[in-house]
Amino acid sequence: MKVLKISTLALCIGLSACSQFQAKDKESSAAAPAAGSSHHWWPFGAESEATVAAPAIEKKAVEAPKVADAGSKQPGGHWWWPFAAGTGQTAGDTGAKLQDQVSKEWLDQHEQALRTAVAGSKFTIERRENALVLIAPVDSSFNPKRPELLLPITLGPLGNVAKMLQNDPESGVLVLGHSDSSGDKALNDKVSLQRAQAVSSIFRLSGLGADRLRLKGVGSSLPRADNGSAEGRAQNRRVEVLVTQRSSLLALAQKN
């Protein structure tokens, strides 16, 4: 009997110990959800936080193409942009800051040289707000039977102007072809453009690139005189060469 009591007592002690260990295991399991918390005593907290933070870094990387798309919509993509297509900051990168106004000092400096270049010709020079304007009357500058062909007498003075501007990389030229209002409007528009092309070809041959040379045929939309008289129509048939600063050329072209 004594041996049986001792065995029973030992069995009870063992069962009690097992119960305690099981209770501790349950407590540990209950504490396990705290693993994701930021308590300092959790030994794996840093590892868990790094895992959670990783997606945020990936999201930032995905947003990068949106910036590139926005840049592609800048003015550099337009046909009239005078510099390379791409970002809208091309002008700033090349040091040619776009502006609307031309300084009086610049106009003063170039006016006398322009007048000297066309001296003795039938061309006239006018000074406007942002440009010096060389006016070539059609009747004395173009072949009457071929309105798109310049007369040989015009090549000398136009060549002088082109050479002057070739040596001045900060200058720009806008060539505008004009007509009177008589006849068919579509034909007048076409002829005015052909005249502008003929004059601009002199400057293109001298080396002026697309960033320094613009041309346009405006037909009869900008008359100088009354189209009701022969004298007025003769004044309206003309080609104007607007000499300005390269940085103001785009703004000038948009206004005319």
C-alpha cells in the first residue's frame, strides 16, 4: 500500500507539471500576435517593420514615369518650338532665354548697319516696337511674270543683310509675304507665301537655321494702305523682313 501511495503521488506531481507547461505554452501563443507591434521588447520587431515598409519604396519608384509623361507635353513638342523637341527647358539649357521685348540699345546698334546694307536700293527701313523692318516692294523686287522669282537687282542688298546677320548669332529674322486684296484670296495667300519663301532662301543659304529664321504668307490680311486705289494696292504688295533678337523671334512670329 505504501508503494502504491508513493506512485500515485509521483503521478499527480507529473500531471501537475504538465498542466503548468501547457498553460505557459497557451500564454506564449496568446502573446504571439504582439509580434507585429512596435514594442521594444519584441525581438523581431525591426525585421517585421522593414517588411511592411518595403512596399512604400516600390510605390514611389512606380510614380517616376508620370513625371516623364508630363515633361513630354512641354512646348518642346510643338512645330513652332525653335529648339530640339523634348523638355520645355531646352531654351534655358542653351542659354537662349525667350522674351517678348527687344531693348532699345539692341535696335540702335543694328539699325545703322541695316540701313548701310541696303543703301542705294529701293528697300526701305522702318523701326517698330520689337524689330527693324526691311520692306521690299513687290513691283520692283519680283519678276512680274513669275511672282515667286526675285529680280537680280535685289540679290545684292539682301545678300548684304544676310551676311550682316550671319555674323551676329543672337539675331533672328521673320519674313512676311503680303499681297493686295484684288483677285482670288486663296491665290493671294499662295503668292504671298511664295514671295516670303524666295526672300527667306537668301538668309537660309547664308547659314541661318530654323532657330533663327521664320517665314509666313499673310495674304491681304495686313494692308498698309487702302486697296481701293492702284497706289494703295502697290504699297500692300510687299515682303517685310523683320530683324529682331533671336530670343524674341518666337514671340514676334506668334503676333504676326
